[in-house]
Amino acid sequence: MVNYSPPKGSGLLLNGSLDLRQKKYLKGEIEMENPKNISLKGRSFLTLKDFTADEIQYLLDLAADLKAKKKQGITGNSLKGKNIALIFEKPSTRTRSSFTVGAIDEGGHPEYLGRDDIQLGHKETVEDTARVLGRIFDGIEFRGFKQETVEKLAKYSGVPVWNGLTDDYHPTQILADFLTIMEQFGHLKGIKLVFVGDGRNNMANSLMIGSAKMGLDFCILAPKELWPGEELVNLCNEYAKESGAKITVSDDLDVVKGADVIYTDVWASMGEEEKAAERIKLLTPYQVNSALMARTGKDSTIFMHCLPAVREHEVTTEIMDKFSDVVFDEAENRMHTIKAVMVATLGNI
């Protein structure tokens, strides 16, 4: 078989007519090129800190390929015979659906394990639960509160573990975000991405790490009370030296000037509901609305949201509806990128 490297940005594959090489790729006559021989087999996916820019790009390209195949009605069997535990301390729409469908599409068997279904951290230590699940399952997804928990699962289970969200990081969401940006603009490097809202939350943290690794011009727009930790900012600035990224943290609304992407998230994350009134007071001046979008000075700026959205809080209904195609492409891309993570780390490829 010959190698074919798809164009960067799966929109080139999905939204226009397919050329002959693309048609052959989708028929399985040619395969995806991996010129740097990247292999992530057996790796856990806990934070983007653990991955190089080349490895992240490999996952994005793989996701674009899997998405193109899915749109043609083609699924695979790279996870055939693999049993996957889905541990959820926190409820989810996109993460649960994405891991479930992604696993089934590739021939795997996902098993949902809710907070009340297993003894994780209650009658049994996380370490012991990890050892048990690692004997029974081939891979483990965890969505919950403590980053320490997902790290212990990875350390003691002996199988790949994937972070579906913790209070500190949300790495699978960033892959979906970056795939969406690639589809919209054709590239990542040099894109100006502004995150507006709680600059300390898991989304701000993870977007900053991913942007620093991949060469984006990343800004956090937030009141000073909600700025990210200095240690993480310093680490991301070190990543930026290698990638050419820029990292900015500001409370000045004019930082959005020239932005390609305005991004926001809920003002109070799961487990912080008691802080909602305080956050509304702090963040109302930072609502994403038509006035803030106009400050970019660009007609081509897009809006993104990881969802769920609290309309008329962090974003107006007008902006959500105007950019609904982008936002729901982003939501769909959770499945394609999560599938890519499972295939790359556990699949027979």
C-alpha cells in the first residue's frame, strides 16, 4: 500500500468534493501517512503536558481521518475484543456519548461505571480499584474531580487511562477544539484564541497548555481574581519558546482585538454551584455578546464553547445561535478525537 497524508484540516476532506486520492483513502486502498513513525500504543492520556506537538498533531490528523471515514459510513475494528471501563463521578453528555460511540465504532465494548456502581475511593482505595479494573478491562476512562485519581488509575491499572475531565484538566476537549479550528482555518499555528471567563478552570488551563505546545497566540481575558496560577503560566511560556506561541493574561477587553476565535465556558464549574452568584458579579462584564465580538475588529472571528452553555450568562443567545454550526461541530468532534485517542493508545493499528 502507498501512503497518503490528508490535508491539514478535515474540512478539506468533508466539506468539498473528494479528489481521487481521498476516495482511495476512504476505500482503504491507501493508508494514512505517519512520516515520523509516531506510536502512542500503551500510553495514557492524562494531560497535554505529557505530549509533544508532533504527537498532538498526529492525534488531530488521525481524528480527521476517522471523521472522514465515518462520514462515508466506514467504521473500523481496531478495538475489536477490547473492553473499556467508563468511570463517571461527574455526569456528562458529550464525554459519555463520545467514548461509547467511539468504542463501538471501532469494535470495542464500553462499560459505564457510575459513581454508585463501584467502590472507587469509598470502601476500596483508588489503587486497589485500579489493580482490579486493569485485570478485567483493556482501557479505562475517568471523568471526575481529582487529577490525582486519574493519575493513580494510570499508575496502578497497567492499562491505558484517559482523562475525560478533572478539576484541573480537560485534554480531550482541547483536541476537539483544535480539530474544529483546523476545519475552520486550515491550521493552528498563529491563530489568535481568546478564552473569556474563569481563567483558572480546567478549560483555561488545558487550552493554555495546548496552545503553548501548538504555536497559537493564546489570551486569557478574566478579572484578576480569576487569573491562572503563575506556575502554569510560566510552564506554558517555556513551551511557547519552542513553538513560537504567545501567552497573554489580561483583564482588558481590548485584548480581543484581532482574535480569530473567542471561546468561553460556564462561569461556575461542576462542584462550584455555590459560587454562582459571586461569579455572575465578577464575570458579567466579560459576557460574550455582540459588543465583545465587535471589539475583535474582524468579520471572520468565530465563537466556540465546550458546552453545556448557560445562555445569557457567559454568552448571549444571539451569539450562540449565530455560531451554532461551529459550536455543534465542536461538540461532534469530541467523538472523533476521543476515538482517535483510544485507537492510537489501545487499538490494533
